[in-house]
Amino acid sequence: MLKLLLIINLFLFDIVNSAPVYTPIENRAQAVKYLVKYGYLSSVEAGNNMNDLQRAVESFQIEFGLNITKMLDSPTITAMAKPRCKMSNINMTMSMGKPDMMYKLHDPAANMKIFTWTIVTFLDKLPRDLQYEAVEKGLQKWADKCDLVFHRVDVENAHIRIHFEYIDSPGSTLAFAFYPGYTNSGKQIYDSSESWTMDNAGHSLQYVVTHETGHTLGIMHSSDPLAIMYPSYNYLGGDYSITPDDESACKILFGEKKDNGCFGPNGKVLLRDGGTVLMKDLRIGDVVQTSANAFSRVVTLLDRNEKSFETFIRLRTQSGNFIELTKKHLIPIKSSENEEKRYVFAQNVLLGSKVYSVVDGKEIEDEVIEISSKTYQGYYSPLTFHGTIVINGIQASCYAEVESQSISHWSMFPLRSLSYIKNMLSVSKVEDFEGIHWYGRLSKQYALPIAKNLGIL
């Protein structure tokens, strides 16, 4: 009797809405179960109520960017047949953005910009190194466009925790993630029964990681069929980037990607006379520590901004030292016992890497035991003759944006030479400016693109 009533209601539902498309009854019954499964309907019984069913179908059509017919028409049934994310926008609060945007935003991820990640449970059918690679590349798609950093760690309390578990049959629910503010915030679950691949032969793990991480960051589904955050799987193969729709959502939450290579205002620098000075008070001509046994004159400030707010990566070491620098700033590290000192971007420093600290006048290899973020007003980028500087007892480069200390140092040779000549001639003009130094601006605008085109970088 209940089934007959459902059929009659669905039949009347189509007549009232002048449905031009015939859909087999069994597909409609499955559609009701689908609407229940993904939260558009509270129960199968609720599907017997025409008003409830209309509202559920309308919500689905809005989320998928379909024509709003409130009917289980052919485009709607077709959309339901596609593999998808288990999350839905229904009953979720849009806390930011505008109703007419194609993307929707949940609460942001606690104003964080640096996230650690790990894989808690692994797939059996895909080598672990490929799983790590897929996750890392999937996360990086957001960092390529927005002010975000992702660090892999080997602890289960990471901000982003990847789990492979059985969800349902293959080709249905691919994965789901928890929004910020929930008990399991940061947890992402991927269906272990799916055929996960590194390309589009099955389902691209990298692509779905990008989608689910959008939820972890606080981004809801978009109704743009081309967007990463579209509810169903729409990967077409090959390399990809987040779309303008995805990017707009991310930038509202985390801001634009920044390549400033600077230090925070409160780092302490040792002067040759034994005194110390805060980074914000450092002046051109000051002679500062650049390594355990060396001091060098500050040539100029490559960048200085006392008003803008900036987010810095904070690296704390075993010795108790810490340093705060932007993600594209270079810092020397040693990742393994057999490795020589090398310079990497701060965003690429991992827990367990060793930086170089000055303790009791000696240089030591100092293990990084904590990575976090801090936001301050003001950022500063001093240039010394040596191209390095010691801040809070930790050695760092004076350079950023190009992940090569030697190339960066040679590129600043004219500027360092000019300063040397001025010093020899006792020319003591004080350079008082805000923003990027004119030499650095020209290098960034002209020299850097040319070097990249020539394959030097």
C-alpha cells in the first residue's frame, strides 16, 4: 500500500509540474533513497510527501547547478548516477560570502594558514609512496593559489588526517570530510572499495584529495560544474588547477598567495658590539651576526612594511630556539646524516629536519620539533654582505622566492658592491622607504622571468 501511494504521489508530482520526461519508476524509488542517503530528505517515508519531495529535489538541483524544476527529471536522475562526495550543502550554514555566489563557505579553519597532514590508514592496492605523492599534490593545488602551507608529519593528531575505509559500493560515495568546528574536524575518509589511481584510469586520488581538503578548509560545494568543489566527480584527466570559483572561495578565507620573503618584527639579532636589536629596529649599517663566528654589515632592506599584517612560519628547535619567517624565505637545513647543508623554502622544512643554531658560540645541528604559524603587523628583509643572518640564534638566508642560495647571492652582487663602494667613500645616506627595494623590484619584474624562460631556475 505504501509503495502504491509513493507511485501515485510521484505520478501526480510530474503532472502538476508538467514533466516532459518519462523516468522509470524503479529509478525514482532509487532517487528517493539517494536523497535520503545524502541528507536532502529525512527519511524514505518523507518522500511520500509531495512538498517534502519537491523541497528535496529543489535543494539537490540548486547544489548541482541544474534547472530548478522540482521534478525527478532526466538531468536530475543523470546527476544522481555520478560518483560523488558524501557531503551536501543541505542544512549547512553559509557563514560567509553572498547567496548568489556559485561557491558556498562554511566557517573558516580557525584562521589557520599552516596545516600538518598525515595518512592514518592506507590503501592495499596502491603503493604507499604513491599515496603520499597523491595527497601532497592534491593539497598543493590550494597552496598554489592561496596563502596556505601544508606539512606532512607522521603523527595521528595532524590537522588533516587521511583514512581509507569502506563506505559503500564502488562508483557511489567516493569520500567525505568534516568541516571546521566539528568534533572530527580535519578527518577525511576515502572509500577503500573504489579503484583509486594516479590518473583517470579509475578515480584520481589526487583530484578527490583536493576536493575534500576544500571542505576541511571550510569551503562547501559549488554549483559550477567545472569547479573542484562541484559535488560529483568531474575530473577529465591531466594536470589541473583549482578554478576561479574555487580560488575565490579560498581567498576569502585565507587571502591571496604571498611570496614575500621576510622575517617577523620581533626576532632578535646579535650585534658585533655584543648588544641585540629587534628585527623591526634593525638599521642599514648595523653589523650583525651571520654565522657562529662571523659578522657582516647590513647592506640594505630588500623589503620592509611596518603596516601590513603577515603570517609567518614558526620553527621551534630542540635547543629552545625559534625563528619566524615567511614560507618562501630560504633557510639552511640538513634532512639526514649523509646530507650536506642545503637551502630550502621555510614551507619545505619538515619536523625532524635540522636547522643550524648558534649555541655558546658554536654552530650546532638543531632538530625542528614544532612547526606553527604566527601573524604579526610588519615584516622585514635585511640584506647582509654574507647573504645570511642569525635570528634568535638560528641561521637563515637573506633571500627568498628563488630556491637557490648561490643564484640569489650572485644576483645581489651589484647591490652589495654599490653598498661597499658607498661605505668606502663614507657616503652614509640613509635609505628610508616602505615596500620592496627598487633593485629587488626590477629583479623580480625582469630578471626572474628571463631566468625561468632560459631554464636557469
